[in-house]
Amino acid sequence: MPLNVSIVLWHLSPGIDLHLPGPAGRRAPARPRSTAAALTGRVRTGSPIRGGASRATRSPSPRRPQGSVQVRPTLTPPPPPPPLPEELVEEVLLRFPPDDPACLVRAALVCRRWRRLICGPRFRRRFREFHRAPPMLGFFVNDLGDSSFFVRTSATCPRVIINGVAVGARHGHVLLRSKPLSVHRRHPLENPFIVWDPITNQRRELPLLPVQVPGSFHPHSWNAAVLCAASLGGACDHLDCHNGPFLVVFVASSNNGMVSFVYSSEAGRWSEPTSEQHSYCSINPAPSALVGNALYFLNWSGKVILKYDLGTWQMSVIYVPENYYFGRVVLMTMEGGGLGFATVVNSTLYLWSWEAGRETDNGWAESGSIELMDLLPDGADPTLLTVIGCADSIGVVFLYSNVRTLTVDLKSRRVTKKSFIIDNSFMKLVRCV
Amino acid sequence: MEVDKGKGEAEETRKVAEADRDTVTLKSSDGKLFEVSKEAAARLSTVLAGMIAGGSIDDNGTDLKQIGSEALENVVDYCNKHANSIPSAALISSSISFNTAPFKEPEEWERKFVDRLSHDALFDLVEAANFLGMERLLDVTCHKISEMMKGKSPDQIREVFNIKNDYTKEELEEIRQELAWAFYDD
């Protein structure tokens, strides 16, 4: 059974929903379902926070007498400064490191005013806009397909208990199977999907796939992906949609060719199946890539990529370059938003990108490489490196090595040895941005 | 009428002379005068840029009544240093670039600039940067303060910001237990 690893990238600030019990306490404002409401907050622009004119009307800061040079007595401690104005406190809190969510929790306990500020939807929205790419706080590991557990990569990330088996994750949603994937429970028709928001811990069990005639559909291989319902046409920036409407796309190979279903949380049901006879390929449970208006799934051999068009629900295939040897490949979104993959061959990490209409190598071209030989930690055998996943939105590729798991930062070209070890067999990594 | 006309001409002449200068003079709340490059001031401060464009700069010293001399000196120092700085390699995009935050990490000289400031001077400078619409300086100073708060307990943060605790003991204890992960290395 594949060992699945789901990389989780999120801004934890929405999880901090501090409320106080009893009459003195007030629950923090609920998050709006619509991002439009949250967008009423200030958006960072080139103008001052409140503008010079409005600040000019404020009374002078009482920190020290205006119009005179401060002279402090040498032996007495200076008087404590007055608190910063709230708009500047907000600016400071916005710059807290997103990969250390405990900082915001501790700040919320400074006083009620700060708690209201931090828990408010405007601050949450601004925090995400300010930091953009969510940090990686940890990932899920599937233990032989029967259960999943969470590995923290940030020291101050809360423990996350997963109740189910992770299949995929994206846009703050985690797609689970409620029962173990092994033995007879693997069959997608008998095991309902669950969409889980780890931030709010909301779980939504989806109905079983709508197969009209029992026994008429025998999937040979399948994969599924969850994504924000507003992904089509780039209608959402995915900074604040983790508890919004979502889609689940299920694709399978079967005796009848390729079959797909789409679940819409807004409609509350699965679509009728869509079939495609001419694009048969076995489907690897490796993570899909969302690029533009399409999802891409890898096949078992790693030589064929199934494209699922979110607009037309049509499937088609793309072949990887035929004249090259690649090790295991991981699909990813490249710089500029195109489809690509990462692979390691002879201690070099290669990035390839695909472009429709390019005539050479089935539309593929090498777009970058990093020689890892001199970057590896002591004891790492370059011949054993295998790419096992990526968090493309933050430009990090994960490698299996004989000395623990390695991450390669594509921007800084820095290789980091992680404290955890993951088996390299059949690793699956799922994005949750 | 003649006198008024003369005054008007003098005013025009003064404005023309002011427009020709490549520095502007700023006056702090305590009456100290500071000169700063007009180009740097206009580039780094939206408020000063507006005043320069609108001709409301006074060559005898534009009054900035909300900013003390120490903070204004730091503002001017920052403008001068910024004008002379060379963009670091970190600000030049690399061949492989992914989704990056709009905030750029402070450069080495900016870090040194804020590191040498006292607590009061830093907080005054944040307010001055905000008042003058100096987004980059606001970025750098707020980033410094957020770094100062890293790893600090709520008590220690209250001390830094001089904030009174308005929670009850029971409330704090309850939240601490609920969110123990944020306070202890569990």
C-alpha cells in the first residue's frame, strides 16, 4: 500500500479563535463566509496607514513633552512609554513570523484589545495578504494506508490529530477516506470521502460515488483531488477560502476507459460520470498538480500525465519527454504558472516545464537544474537521492536520502536535513495551499 | 495694493528658489532644523512628496509638530543612508523564483540602523514613519519590534509595550490550558 505524505501549508492565524468563558468572555467574531466582507479591511498600499493629515490632527504623543529635548535623570528609570496606537500595533503584529503561530497566541493574551484585533477577520485577512505564501508547519504521513499521523516541522505548531486517511489536500482542505485504504476498504465505491478543515476541525462526509448499476464500474486505479470551488479562471487568491465552497475531482481508469466525477459542496452532490475512451492511462496516487484551469495526475509509469480540464470536464494525456531517463518525477506548478515536474538524475535536481504548442520533446523543456553533490550533508549518498514531493508554492522539493529526508529550497539552493525519516517508497505529497 | 503685489512677487520668487534647491528643511516639534535630500524625501515619504509637489515646503523649515528632534534626526539619517545604499542580491530576482511575500527582509544596513536605536527612539521612529507615510521605514521598524517580541511571554510583551493586563487570572489560566502548545514545548 502506498505510504502517503501530505505536506500541509497554511496560515494558522484563523485557528486562533480565542474566546473567554462566562459572562466576562466574548467569543471572537465569526469568520465571514464571503471573502468580500473581509476585504473591507485595509489593503496595504503605498499610502500611510492613516494618512499624514489624519495623524496630524492627533494630539501630540504624551511620551515626552513636545517642543523640548528630553533630559532624563541619570539615576531614576525612565518613565514607561505609552502604548503604541492600535494601527501601529496591528502593523507590528502583521510582521510576526507565520511559521511560529504561538507568537500570535501569546500576543492575544496581552490584553483584550489585542485579542480582539488578532481574532478579527480583518487582521486575519491582512496577515495572509501580507505573508502570501503560507509556511509549512508539518505534514501528514499515511502508515501503510491504514491511518495517518501528523509530523510537525515547526516547533510551535499545535498537535493535529487526523481521523481518517489523507488522500490529498489543497486550499486549506484535506481530502480523507474515512476508513483504511487497505484490504477490501480500498474500493472507492465503498469508502466515503471526507473533506476536513484542520484549522476549524470541520468535517464533511461526502456521499458515495453515484454508480447507477452496481457492479458496472470497476476502477483499476484512481486518484482524487480537492480544491477551492472558485479556482476556475483564477477567481480566488486562495488566501482565505479554507472554509469556503470546494470541489472534489475523482478520476479512475476502468474497463470503460477513463471515468471522472466531480463533487460540488455548493450543490451537495456528485456529478454524473464523464467518460473518455481514448485517453486510457493507469493512475498513480501521487499528488495532482493544479495548473491554470486543469488538474494533472501522474500515471504509474511516470511517463504519462492525465489532464483533467475543470471547465469542460474533459480528459486528455500529455507524455513526458521520451528520449530521456528520469527517475521518479513529481508534478508541480512552475514559475509563471505552467505545468512542470522535478526529478533527480545522478545527483542533479532537474526542473522541466511544459508548454502547449512547443514542438520538441512533447512540449517539454528543461527549465533549471541544481547540482546537489556539493550541497549534500555528510554521509548522504548522491546515488540514492529520489524526489519524493514538493511544496511548489514555497519552492521547496523533498528528497529521500540515506541520511534522513532532505529539502531543497529552489530559490536559495539550500539543502536542509530534516529531523524525520520517511520511507521513499510510494511517497505521496499533497499541497494544501 | 502695490505692497501686496510686492509681497506676492516675493512669495513667487521664494517658491521658485525653493523649487530649485535639492534639499528640503524640516523643523522638529522642538524647533530643530534638519536638511534632507529632496529626491530621497520625495521617494521615501508620500507625505513629503505631496508637500514638495504642492509647493508647501517652507525653506525656513517645514514644521513637523508631531515629530521630536531625535525621531526626525533618525528619519533624515535613514533617508540619507537609503539614498546611498546599493540594492542587495536578495532584492534581485533569481532565475528560479516562486510566490514571494511582498515584504522584503530588511537589508543589512537597515538592520544595523534600527538595532542601534533605544527602545523609546524605535517607538518614536515607528510613529514618525507612519506620520510621514514612509512605508519602507515603517516596514523595517515594525519588523524590528516584532522580532523583539519573539519568544516573549504575554507578561514580557506587556512590559515592552507598557500595557495593563485586563484579563482575570481565571481567564488566562483557562486559555493557557486550552492552547498549551503555544506556551510550552509539548
